[in-house]
Amino acid sequence: MDSAILYTKRPPDEATALDLLDAGGYILKQGAGLFALLPKGVALLRNIESIVHEEAQIAGFYELRAPALQNSELWVGSGRLGRFNECMFHTAGNNSVDYVLGATNEELFTKIADARMLGESLRFYSLGERFRNEYRPTSGLVRSNSFYLADFYYIGSDANDVKNVGIEKLAELLRNIVSRLGFETNVAIREFDEKLDEASQGALYSYWTESSSKQCTVYACPNCGKSYRTEFSCCPNCSTTLKRIDATELGDVSYLGNSISKGMQAADLIRGESFMAIAGIGLTRCIQLLAEKYQLGQGFVWPRELAPFDIEVISNETRLEEAKKLVCELEAISNKVLFDDRKCGLGRKFIDADLIGAPIRIALGNNTSFGVFELLREDRIKEEVSANNIIQRLEE
Ligand SMILES: [Zn+2]
């Protein structure tokens, strides 16, 4: 097996989820707020992406690809460069054009929608690297300068349709993604504030999870289950005392109305007015939050839909031939089998297997005799299974 896949290092005692992602060879920190994903991290991300693509397709959204580099003219036109300037990276091109590294795609997609305009609403989404010039990129993958985001756009010429149907569609889509990732679908709802302009509304729906990353505070009602981003002493819905929770936002839904298109139209960048609702979910952020969720001791137990590997086989040196035969049989039922055939002790292999976190682990060691394996399932209860029965046991 390729050592790039099995690469791990010893985690610190009482490691956090972020420590384990680092020790397990999922990520490599390049500097404050900058992380590379290593093969296991990429495998995890690909599985998250598959869920996003499937759910977006079911909801009728079409994928676009946005370049990381955008002409700042778009942002000057929309009037948002001032507001976002502090957190945007600028770079000058050889043609003396000022470029920005895309923090979001609202301007670009407003332009694309305008070219297609606009009898009915358009639903777009894109996945890509986004950039924010954070002052304090200190929470690992949760708050970094370069991160991988899935963003969704509902754009139309009918404000009411965007505000009602669009927001509802986006909220449902995020709910489905969050739930398939295995998070509880906690959502803090903020009513649309008629006194504020559309660009200043902030998120109407915030999907959050309880997290040691503590990126935000939510106030949750233990009685009716509603939660809020603004502080009330009692639940506005049922008057129960609210519980303060350290949380991290997974994604949110906002209504921007015509706040983008108005400026772009005035700057002659587009022809017509359009209204927009948006949603976003941070996928690299999700890796860290999933790691917190699926951490077990000094390792992980990933659920099958997300796991980089379905099954890991570990063998001591004397049973390698037997293990190879088993791996061939397993490869007929899964294309994500990992075989640790390195020449090192079983103890080391078990420590690494905890970090790799395959939901199924099969060990051929000293505790079992020829033809008998130790099977460890997602619930991490051990059982001994004979070679004749192993495939049948796994398919049950
Ligand atoms: Zn309540």
C-alpha cells in the first residue's frame, strides 16, 4: 500500500479533532489560516461533495464554475467593494487591471443571469476555493483565509418569488445536505427586518452544530426546539428559558433582493434588474466539524457515506498471504478497501487504523488462528468470524 495513504504521525495526548486530522494525514497546515488537504482529506471532501451534487441536482440547481480570480470592476459596480474590501485579497494583473480573489460569486452570477434573462427564476450553484483576508484565522479549518465553499443562488425578476419560493428552496436544500452529513438539523431563524435594507439583513436561516470551535453563539429552546442568533431571555415562540450554546455555523441562507443588480445596472455592467437569494455551506469547515462529531478517543469512526475507506484489513507478518486473499474477496464487494501490509508491528497499525477510521476493520493477528479474523464494526464491538462467513457477515 502506498505510504502516502497510510502516512500518519503520533497524535498528542487528549488530541482535539483538528490535532487528529493533522496526525492522521488528512491536512497539512501551511501557515495561519492555510491548509492543504492530503489524500485522506481529499477523499473525505470528495464524499461530502457527492452529497452536495446529489442534493443540488434533486433541487433543480445547475452547476457553474467560477474562476478564483475576478475583475474588481464587478464589485465596484455592485457597490460592495467598500464593504468587503478589508477582507478581500487584491492583485494587479500585467494589464494593470485590479483583480480580487473571489470571496463570493453574487456579482459574477448576477451577470450570468442577466445574459440569460429572465422569464423565470434561475438556480445555480458552484463549488470552489474562496478567499477571505481574515484578521484572526485561528480556528483551524473553521476560519481560514482560503477555504472550499459550496454556494447556491436563486435569481429571478420577481421579488416575491425569490423571497418566498427561493428562500424556501434554499433552506430545504441546506437542510437536506446537513442532515445527510449526519448533523442534527438545528436551524436558527431570523425574521426579515423591514427596517433594514436588503444587503444588511444577514442570514435568515443559519444551520449550526454544537462545536468546540465556538464560532458563534446560539440561543436554543429546550422545549419547542427553535433556536435564535439574537439573544432573548425567553423563547419568543413558547416562553421557555433559552439555553446558550457555543456553536459553529455550517451554512446559511440570505435574501439579497436587488441590492447587487441595482448597482451593476447603474454601472452598465448588466441590462436588467434581478433579485437574489443565496445559500452557502463551507465544505472544508465541515471536515473539521465532522471530525469533531465522529471522533472516538484518539481516532475517528467515519460513517460509510463519508469514510475515505469502507474496510481496512490489518495483518501481522505471518498472515500476510491469508490477508491478501481476503482483500481480493473484499474488493468484490467494495472499491474502498485499504490493506495495511507495511512491515511494522501490529500495535502501530492499530494506532494508525484508529486515525484512518474505516467503519469496518478486520484484523489478522496473534489473537486469532488461521482462517479466523477479528471483525470490528461501526459500533466498535469485536467479534471473531471465520473466513467462510466473513463476506456474508458484512453483507448482512
Ligand atoms: Zn420554544
